[in-house]
Amino acid sequence: MNAVRKGITRRRGACEPCKARKTRCDGGNPCMHCRSSSQRKGSSCTYSQAPASTRSISTPSRLSPALSLFELDTDLPIQQSISPQGWLDTIAPGSLYLSCWELPDVSCNPCPDWSVDGSIPPSQSKSEASPATLPPPYGDPSVTRSDHEQRVDRTFSIQMLQKEFQTRQLTPGFDIPSLYSYSPLLDNDQPRVETVKRAVDLLDCDIMGDGKTCDRLPDCHKPSLGPMLDSEPRISSYIQACFESSCASVKMFLSIASAQECVDAVLKSDCSDRATVVVAYAILALGCYLVSIQSDIPRAVEGISRATGYFRRALSELNHLSMDNATVRTLQGILIMIIFADMSAHRSKFRLVTLGVQCVQDLGLHSSRRLRQICTGTDEELLKNAFWALYAIEKADAIDTGRGSIMCDKFTDHSPSEVLQHPDEARLMLQCLYGRLCDRVVDSLYSQAALRATRADMCRQIEDAYCLINSWLRIFQTYNKSLDFPEGHSSCLGEQAEAETHLSSYFLTFLIHGKWLHLAQQGLDPEETEAYERSETRCLAAARSVLEQCSQQTHVQMLANMRFCSLPKIAACILVLTGQTCDRLDEERMYMRMACGFYSRLAIFMPVQLSPLMELVDGMDAAT
């Protein structure tokens, strides 16, 4: 019990009296304890000094058998779970096990003010503008209020998201319906295949002492290297081939005999540019991971181990790389490492994302003019896509880990894509829309501006949030099904993208239902009760879908979806707690066993503690 009290009193946002009494603080202003004591003694609630617009969403901590599910997961911070009796007494998102959920008011711009020309405003020094050194990204409450109050229509929709992108950008001709256009398959992209083969040939001939590395590169391709690859043409040609050719071609590159050995030998010989070494090892790590998960299980285990080794070497080189003078190649390395960390759920992901945001800001990649200054031709489109890929990953990571976003496109004068010419661009656009969707859900339901909303407005905004998720899913499905593919070929976005899309929507469904749990603490009228029951039905359906989808996944699908590895635990707890209160133990026991099966297969590739899950299933058996 002392450990629980200690965890409660250390929570940021707890008032001083509650800390002194070592009691649970609900985060109110005043909190429940201080409100009752002030009526008796006239005392006031005193909070420790913190940024003005911080709001800590507190979670009543209660021990239960489900707590042990999270105690041995080293990748996720420990958080107290909830007992069945406390289901309606808790406030989401903590009840859904979202770590460290303390959100700023995201209706304001939490990032440093990026000027249009890419320079840092005079009021901020270079060191102040770095996300790694900034104070917590909380905005001025007065600015937040005015921004929110100027929003006349408080509902939101996909059309509003589309309008926001259009009105904030200078690039004409961008609209969501272009997602429905036909895109050719990447499998038949012969120029990319030749680029990769040429890179392998260049590396191989240089190691053999041919001395014709530069001469072997056709003149028509020399300008495409651009200023980002202005030295060391052997390794640069390899980086260019992989960075231009997307993850699919990285896989193809590393499946060619001797490719890894060639790159490793070049790096160990005379490669002097540390940023280039970071990029090379990052691509090796990502490529090894992608190739490995497509292999059989023994080779997958061995390949993932090798990929992790390359990734650690990239991290080691990055630690010795000065971030004072950001370069495009540095951004390349960081972004590829972020993609690896995102796919494999590596714990370094947030630190890499922070470095990436700092690098993007220092380079001024939010500015079209700055983009044209530092690169030419196709490189400009590559860097623009790199900016939006980082935007999408950072937004998704913020909502998944329960923190405030540190990246904002408010001052960006270009769109995620002008013309969606191939599936990669379409997928990037959908990911950017998901990032904006996350911002709008949190802003509408959990921000300080949301606290000032009336109860009726909040109920409407909860329903609007569900509508927004459905609209986003329809955009994906409409685009995916509208393509005319040759017989025997799957959708260009692939089953993997579809699985990720639905898992993301399930996560947001849990998060939105958490707001209903909050409102239910104060009682529900008949109309609200009906809406609450609809939301609970959606939440339970999502929990079942998570476990059904995860239990049917192959090892390839599991390892490509590692950032969702905590979702089955969330879903299992929701089903167990609801089953215990609604007398559906048989059904929920089946889903718990599905979760056990999922994690038992995952344990082949990484340490997963199954005993807590098995104990919970045994406890359910004993109850009957």
C-alpha cells in the first residue's frame, strides 16, 4: 500500500495538502479533499508551481489482479490498473492504461514559432528553439481561450480537416478526393530496381579496388545525388538508392547477395562523415528488420538480432554527432531510425522523434523557400515527404503514449502531397490525417478548452469524435477498394496498412469512451445513458476485434505491428472488467485465452511474461 501511496503523491498536478496527507488527489481545482475541508475549515487548495495551462488528468489507483499484467513489461511504464468495482469511479484515459497522461491544452501551438522563411524569430535564441531544451510545451492560457472561442462551429469533420490543410497551405490543387485516383503498382517500377542494383554494383567494384566508382555512375544520374550527397560517392549512391526507393526497395537491396557485407566494409574502411555512417547503419537496421520478419521463424529471430545490433551502432554514432549544425543527411539518418523504432517499438523512439523535430526546425523544412534553397529537383519532394512523415509519426506517438504533441504545421506553407501519384504518397496523406485526427480528438475532449464546454456540448463532441473516426476509415476504405488491380495482386496499400488503420481506430475508440466514463461519475440522464451505452458497445466491439485480429496474425504481421503490442492488454482488461460486472465470464475467458495465445507466439521473438495473464485466466476459472 505504501508503494501505491508513493506513486499517487508523486503524480504531477497533485495539490500540496494531498501530498502532505499522502492521499489520492483527483486533480481538480480545488480537488475533492480540499473542497470538503474548505467547507469545514475555510482552507484553500494550493498547487505546486507549474505551467499555467497544465492539466493533469488524475487516475484513481486501485490494486486489482489485472495490475500484474503490466508490472513486468519493461517497455512500458508501470501504471496501476483498476478493480471491477472501480470501473465507473475511474477517469479515462488512465483506466485504459495510457502511461503518464498529462496533457497540455493542444488547441494552441505548442511548438516554437516557425517563421515562414525558415528563420528563428528574434525573440528566441537558437538554444531556446530546440524542442530538446524547451520548457514543457504549454501555451499561454489566454491565447488558448481566444483561439478556442473564435471557433464558431465546434463540431469537426473530415471536411474541416481538409479545409484546415487547404487554408493553411500555399500549395494549390490539394484535396482529399485525389486519394481515390488510380495508382500504379510499385512491383513493376523498373527504374527503382535498376537504381538499387547499380548501388550494389558500385559498392562491390569499389571494395574490389576497381577505382571506377564515379565513372560507373551514368551522367544522367549524377545530378540526382544533389548537395545532400556531395561526398563519398560509393556509400552515397547506396544511401540515395535506399532513401529514394522506400522501404520496399530497402528490403530488395538487402536480399541481394553481399549487400550488407559491402556496406559494412566501406564503413569500416575510410568513411569519414559521421552523419553518413549514421544513415548507412540506420538503413542496414531497417532493411535487416524488414527482410527478417518476412523469413521463417528461426531466421527471423537471428535477423532481428542483427538488425538491433546495427541500430545500436547507429545510435552510438548519433550520440557522437553534433546537432548544432543540422544537415539533410543527419535528418535522413534520424528519420530512418525513427521508422525502425516505430515498427519495432524500440524505447528510443521519443528521443529520436525529438531530435528529428529539432533537426527539421533548424533546417526550416516547413518553408517551401527554404526547401528550394537547400536542394533541387526530386530532392525537394523527398524532403517535403520526410517532413510530413515525421509529422505523422510524432502525432501518432503522442496519442499512443499519452503526451502532448511537440510538432505543429501551423506555419507550414506546403501540403503533405500535391498529387498522389503512387501509393506511398496516399499512405502518407492518410497518416497525416490520422495525426490531425488525434489532435482534434484530444483537443475536443481532454484539453483545457474542453473543460469550459457545457455538458451538452461535450456529449455532442464525443459523438462527433466517433463520426470523425468513421469518416477517416471510409476515406481509407474508399481509396483502397476503388483501385483496379490485376488479378492476383492485393491492394497497393496492403493488408498491413489496413490492419494498422483499424488498430489505430480501436485505440481512439477506447480513448473516446474514457470521456463517457468521466461524465458518468456525475450521473447520466436518460438521453446520456443511451449515448453512453452506444459508446460502451463500440468499445467492447473494438476490444473483441483487437484480440481477434491479433490472435490471427502471423509472426510477420505481429512484428510489423509492434507499436500496437500493448493494445491486447488494454482490450483484455476491458473485456475482463466488463465481463465480471455483466456476467459474461465464459465469453471473456475465451478472449483472455486468445490474448495468451497472441503473447505466447510473440515470446519467440522477445521476452514476454505470460504468467500474469495465465493467473488471471486461472482466477476466472476458479470463480466459476
